[in-house]
Amino acid sequence: MAEKQKSERVRSIHYVLTLFLCIAAVTGVGWLFRYLRFPETNIVVVYILSVLLTARLTRGYTYGIASSVIATGAFNYFFTEPYFTLSVNDPTYLITFAIMTFTAIITSALTSKVKQNALKAQEQEMEASALYRLTNRLTDAADISDIASITIRTISDIMDCRAACLCFDENGYPEQSFIQQRNANEQVRRNVDDSAAIKHRIENLRTAYDLGTEFYDWPIYGRDAILGILRIPKDTAVKMSEAQMRLLRSMIESTALAMDRFRSAQERIKSREAIVQERYRGNLLRAISHDLRTPLSGIMGTSEMLMGMTDKKDNRYALAEGIYKDANWLHSLVENILSLTRLNDGKLVLNKQMEAVEEVIGVAVAAIGKRTPEREIAVHIPDDVMLVPMDAKLIEQVLVNLLDNAVKHTPMEKEISINVNEDREKNLAVFSVIDRGSGIAAADLPHIFQMFYTTHGKEPDAQRGVGLGLAICESIVTAHGGTIEARNRGDGIGAEFIFTLPMEVYDHAE
């Protein structure tokens, strides 16, 4: 700041010297004209010319107006009677002085205005040229690091400094090193001393830039986050003019646009790759599931037939029963995988009909009863017939998955129940599957409906699972326009899964 003030003082002294030298030179010319007996009007014109030259050689209106007043005073002092005084014997000279002063001021103002317009146009041309050069180079950038390299090379060339750039990663954290221009042909990487402190300063920045000990840091803002920091050396930053600051801001915006475009392109590529991978995975799962369906049905049928032909006390009965249960578990897994692929492909078509809740629950309980005949499930439904619009087959699958989950985690002697109520205020049918198992761990609750997520706090004898059942339940209920949640029981240990279905006909696709 002190150097800038000193530079301004030196410039002002030069302007004042120029002003007095110009007036002194014109006065000499005036004396020459008077010696040659030229009319006084010629001397007046020469003084007006000096005002124009002063306005041309200086900045702003101040010097031009001052030269107008000084020129009029000099003409009065040297070329009107009485000489070498500011007095006037002939009153008509007052009109001459007034016209001369106003003419000089107007011409000075017009000259200064034209000069300022020319300088502004020149600055705009330089700014446009610099931006075009930067934008043209950025189109060839291969990645974020390349964009930063091109930016600092261009800015260093334009502003004659050693600019630098610190990029932020996709998570909004500064990288461990930044690029700096060492000379016209070389760039170096320097380690960051404290990236956490830099992140904190930039996130809490209330001005256009952050004042550092070595650099002034300008943040590069993207659409959603900070993309990086442009670093201008302190000795260069303190000397920057308003035009340079404006140009720097424009170049930072161009850099931000280029970085945003690159990241958007990367996200689109990743999204396309994820879609392709998901399609391949769905096709693979579908093919495997269809191939497993037929042999599993045969295994289940054969083992069930062997169980019917064997006495329960015979050791072979337990063997056949184990085969049947494992095959039944695999068959259920295959059905869930097929449902999952249909949901992911958007091919799940709801066939809604008004269905009796009692019948739907009966089918689900019967299905669980075939897998675990010894398990008793309590059912509590309204006494009156309760009709709910639903795809019965899909809701049966939801109930079977929830009941199967409860059976896996609940000891044989503990209670499992299904409750159904009608919420008349919200016009919803509320289904609850409640057990007396070990409950759901707090760490598992936020993730319980995620695909392929399995709980960590299982009992040693709990049956295995792959984390598809609850994810499919959520998809089916959501497709019906309902909601599903899981929580621990408030009246003791155990878990409770609650899902709702609208009582009115509702098309989720709409």
C-alpha cells in the first residue's frame, strides 16, 4: 500500500511539472507572437491549445480544469494592461476571460472524456483478448489438473507474476499440493502446509479474496462447491489495478466453468457406466435365477415326497427335511432376485384390485407355515371385512418377507404377530409385523432397507440372508403409494415393521 501511495505522489508531481512547463512554454510563444505583432486572439488560441495538451498528457478532469484557470490567469497577467498584475483596465477583457475559461474547460473536459473512453476501450479489448486466449486453451484441457496448469500459465503471462492454483477434490477438500508457475516454460508442485486451515478460511471467507502471508487466494466457485483456489503472489496482488482485478475475476469465472464442465462430463460417464453395469448385473441375476428355479422346484418336490414316505423318527426324515428347508430358502431367494430385477428395470406392473385383508394375510401365513410348521403366528385384524386396493400377489410377498425375517430372528418360544388397523383420519390401512426377537441395533436402523445390507447383531443360530427381502418390501410398498418403517418395540425387546397402504385407488406412476 505504501509503494502504491508513493507511486501516486510521483505521478502527481510529474503532472504538475508538465502543467507548469506547458504554461511557461505557451507564455513564451505568446511573447513571440506579441513581438511579431500578431493579434491577441492568436495568443488566446495558443493558451487553449496548451489546455488541450495538458488534458491529453494527464489523467482525469482536475489537471485540465486547473490548466484552464491558470492559462486564463497567465494571459491576464502577461498580455493585458496593466501588465504583470491581475487587474484589468478594460472591462471588455472580463468577457474575453470568461469565454476563454469556459472554452478551455469544455475542450479540456471533452479531451479527457475521449481519452478515458479510449483507455476503457483499450482495457476492454485487452480483457477480451486475454479471456479468449484462456478459453481457447482450456478447450484442450484433459483434466482438472490440466485446467489449473493452463490457467496459471496464462495469468502469469498476462500479469507478469508466478501465479499458482490449488485444486479441491470431489468431496470439497484441498489437495495436498498445488501447481505454481516457476518461469515461462516451467511449473512446479509445492506441498500444502495445512489444507484443513485453508479449507476453513475459504469456507468462512467474507471478502473477494483471502490475504495470506505469501499469496492472495481467490476462491474458484463451482455450481455446487468450491473447485479450487487461484493464488496470486502478494507483491503482485497489492499493485493490481481495478482493470486487472476485473480481468482476474473474469478469468477465474472462465476457469470455474471449465472445471464444472469437466466434472459434469465425468459424472455423466460414471452414470452411464453404472447404468451399463446395473443392466449387466440384472441380466446375469435374471438368467441365473431362471436356471435355478426348475431344479429347485424338483428338489423341493422330491424331498417333500421322501418326507411323506419316511417315518418322522427315521434319521432319513431329518435329512430330507433339511434338504427341503434349504431348497425352500434358495427358492425364496431366487424369487426375491427376480422381483429385484423387475423393480430395477421398472417392469413391475401393479394389478390393483379391491382385496380382503384377511385373505391376503392368510395366504402369507400359510406360506410361512409350510416352511416352519411348528411356528405359530398370531393375527389381529378388524372384525368387519376390510377391503384395500392392492396387488395381492406383491403384498403377499411383502408379508412373507417380513414374517420370514421375524422367524429368523425370534426364538421358537417367543411370539410373532400381524396386526392390521385402519387409520380413518389419513385413510390408510396400517399393517404391523411384530416379533420378540433381539431387536434392531441402532447402527442398523438407518440402513435396514438398503439393498444387500445385513444386520451385524445376529444370534449365533440365526438363519442366513443376503439383504434383499426388506429392500424389495420397500420398493413394493412405495409402488403402492405407501410407506414402510422399522423400529424397536417400546414395550420390551423385539422389532416392529409397519407399512401403510392407501385405502383409495392410487396409481403410483401418475
